[in-house]
Amino acid sequence: MATPAGFWRRYAAWSLDALAPLALSIPLLWSTGQRLLAQTDLHLSKLQLRLFELADAALDHGSDPLQALPGWTHDPTLRAGVADLAAAWGDATLVAVAVLFALSAAWWIAFEASPWQATPGKRLFGLQVTRHDGGQPGPGRVALRFLAGIPSWCLLHLGHAMAGWRADQRALHDLLSGTRVVLAPGEVAAMPPGARRWLWAQAIALLVAFAAVATAYALMLAEALATGLP
């Protein structure tokens, strides 16, 4: 029986493969994104105009707009504007999810059902998908494996994390589809240098992003405190 693949090696392969559907989705979703930006600008302009109208009306009646603000939540024009904005974002999100799902399905199913038994990321890092008994999975089983990953996404990746603590290192979608991810013939158990570098690159990028956000918030807070000083 082949050696089960470890969690981090599997994650490295998956995260590398995920770049392909994301890249392919950009031209397909470009018009959707442009349309969403235009609709967002339009709806926000309408909301802003209505807020100015309500503020002017409050001032005309001698009221403080800030005190009148809670009552504006019942304004039908504002509520309709927020609903239109939410609908625009909801429609665009559904289109994006559908496109990414279709591209991901084509990528993972086609490659894992091929003689490689692996996506390019898995192949690069020395992994293969097999049936539980070690045989090559057919297209139907590979498709089931892909669809079986949906519960894991809905469970905040708890199903994927199972591969990190189970003795056989199988995730939920492996159990549901009767598959395993194992080391390809001739591969050693040690993490490949390329996979290690790829994981470190992601960790560094995450830390840089966190530091940038934290710095921006710190500067905003310092500016707010400075302007509040006498």
C-alpha cells in the first residue's frame, strides 16, 4: 500500500493548482466586474443623494441630522437603494462562484481522472489520487471526490482538516468518495523543496499583508488621537 500524503504537502499542491482557475476566471469575469463597479457607483450615488436630502430636511425643521439618523433606516428610498446594491453584489457573487466552480471542476476532474492521477500541482509535489484499494479512480469517482469537497467548504474546512489528524490522512471528501491521496511511486516522504518554498512564500505574503493592514490602522488611530488633542 502506498504511503499517505501529509496535510501540508497536499495543501501546497492544492494552493498551487488553485492559481489556474483564478487566472482563467479573470477574462471570463471581467465584464461582470466592470458592470458591478458601475452599478455600485450608481447605487451609492443615489444613496448619498438621498442622505443629503434627508439631512437638508432635518436642518430645515431645526433638527440635528445626527439625532435624526436612526429614523432614516425606515426611509423607503434608502431601503430600496440598499436592497438594489445588495442584489447587484449578490448577482455578481453568484456568477463568480459559478464560473470558479466550473473551472475548478474541469481542472481537478480532468487531471485526476487522467493517467497522471494528479493535477499539475500534485504531480509537481509527488502526489497521486487513488481508490481506497490503491487502484486508479475512474472519472465518476473523481467527479464524486470533487463534489464531496463541498461539505468541507461549508464546514469552514473542517472536512479538509481531517487529513491532518487522521492516521490514514484522509479528508472528508476522500472518505465520501472512497479515494486516497498518496505519494507517487518513487517519491520520498520528506517535503519537496519546491513545496516547502511555496508554503514559506504564502506565509511571508500573509505576514506582509497583516503588517500592512495593522500599520494602516495604527496610522489612522494615531491621526485620530492627534486631531483630538487640544
